[in-house]
Amino acid sequence: MKISRYFYILPVMLLGLLFSVNLPAQDCKFYFPTEKGTLLEMANYDKKGKVTGYTSQKIIDKKEENGAQIIIFEQSASDKKKENTTTHTMQVKCEDGKFYVGMNNYFESMGLDQYEENPQMEVVVDGDELYFPSELKEGEQLPDGIITAKVLSGGMPMITMTVHILNRKVGPKESITTPAGTFECYKISQDVEMKTIMRIRTSETSWIADNIGVVKSEQYDKKGKLVSSSELIKIQKD
């Protein structure tokens, strides 16, 4: 089975972003770790603050290819006992002054993995990448993004899943403290609309830091009630 993948930035959300920097690739400003051997670990919580699982990313390589800077990393997810771990190798890249990370993570909560494991099926993912300018400004409205996954059997479409990211806005810069330390972060809010047979609307707030990525995130239902959250609990370097 085939699937085109980019990165899920921690934890359940978005974390998929594209950072547009208007600079040569070698001068890209990364909202993501770039040093080989760096490990980030996030804890994920339910609405009551109880741990539901963990997500980690470890940078395993950095290279240049056809003028693009590429960061290759291993992403792992486990349950609250740090068991039943799944691992994928993924990548982000900076090319033509833009830092690309995809939106595929949103399909995780929609059960895409069950189709990936079936050798008789093919999952085709296509759509936009989101982006951030290099210098974020409070009140700035960011472009929307949309991505679609089609599950095929024998070349015929069986299921179509769509994720639309909209109403993306830059909030004030805030100092966020987690078990991993204190970070100066940009606050980003957005709405997420997922559609298969039903349409589900949620919203998210993320706090992102230079050279780290997501430090903290919160997800809300359509009524604005907290349903889950995550925070950075460890940064480790070889």
C-alpha cells in the first residue's frame, strides 16, 4: 500500500505547518529542531488532565538535496504506559525559502492506519501545506489549508476524508513553562473541520517556539470546551 506522508508536529494536532521565510533555503528559520540526535517528548492528556499517551520525535539526519534542506526524524507514539509503540520515519524540508511540514497527522484520529495496514488498499493523500511567515505578528491572519485522503481498493475510491484548517490567527507572544523548561512562544489559534460521512468541527490553540516547534497545545470541541491537551516534557540531546 502506498501513502505520501509528511510530519505530524506534536502531539495530536498540528501540529502540520509550513513556514514561509522569504530567505534562501540555507537561511531558513526553523520552528523545529535541526540538530542531529535531538529528542523531544510530549505528554498527551484528556480533558481532566490525565495522561493518555506520549509522542516523541528524534532527529536522525540532516541533508541538502536539490537546493533544499531536509530534516529526517523518527516519530514514535505510545500509550500511557509507554507501551504499544508505533514508529514512522518522516521528514520536513526547507526549499525556496519555505519550510514545509504536512497535515497528515489529522488523519490519525480518523482511523487511517487500519487502511494502511491492508495490502489490498492504497491511501492517496493530496492537498495544501500550511505556512507561517518568519516574523509572526500579533493579530495576523494566516492562510487556510486543506488536505484530502482517498482510500482505494482495486483503484476504486472507497472512502474520502478531508481536513480543512481555517481561521488561523497569530495571538500574543507568551512565556510558557512545562516540565521541559520555560519558552518564549507564539500563540497560534485555528479551527479544524474534518469530514468523512459526518462533518466534525473543532478548534486548537498551539504555542510554538523557535528551533523547538510545539511546546503546548489544547484542543476544544465546537462549544469551546477543552477535550485534550499536550505539553513538551523532555528535550534530550546526544
